[in-house]
Amino acid sequence: MFKKLSPTARDVLKLAESIARQQQDDYIDTEHLLLAMAQHNRGMARQILLDCDITGDKIKAELEKMRPIKQVRDIVTGNLSASPLLKEVITDAIEMAEKFDNKNVCTEFLLFGLTRRDQTLSGRIIAQLGLTEEMVREKIAQGT
């Protein structure tokens, strides 16, 4: 599954893992991926977010409103695994990339996958900030 990710998408996923560690989470989830996309300096997903006036600071603010405050815990060591929902997002991204005849799954396809998961924390944040699945699909069509 991860082998199909472009180098930039892999970098974004590594950043998502780092964000999950900073937040003392036991796994990488969709909100970590969304924040990583906004913070990473490359990738079409970042450009789509910026075009829609969605910044890392805005995502963080929404995350703080929606996510309960955690108590300090021991730091998890080793690689963090992807949550089941994040795996579904990646599967959606792979399918969308194939529809556009892309061999690699780039960040815009991962963003598309996030927009399809409105029950997730990242999906609620994306909806609150005004980004829709249709908007991302249009941007992908324009950019490929």
C-alpha cells in the first residue's frame, strides 16, 4: 500500500508520524495527515489547501476545538502504525490515482481521500473550513 506513494507523499506521511508523536498519540491518524499536508513545503495538496485559505494554523485551531485535551503520557517508541481510517484514506487515494492514470499516489489524492471520510476528525475539520470532495476532485482534474 505505501509503496505506491510518491516521494513527497511519503515525506508527508513521515511528517504526520512526527506530528502524532508530538501529540503523544499511539498511531498516525487522519488529522495528523491533514496537518502534515498543510505544513509540508511541497505537494499539490498543500497548494489546494492554500488556494482555499486553509493553513496549518487554521487546522490546528480547529483541532484544538474538536479534540479533547489529553493527559501527559509516556512517549511511544518505534514506528507508529497507521490507523484503520488512515488506511482507508490511502486506499481511496490509490483508487483515485488509478482513475487519473497516475502510477504514484501524490498528496492531492491523499487529500481527496480525507474529504471522503467526513466521520473522522480531519473530515470534520475540512468541512468546517469549507473544503469539499468536489473541490478537490476539480483541482486534481485541473492539475493533471
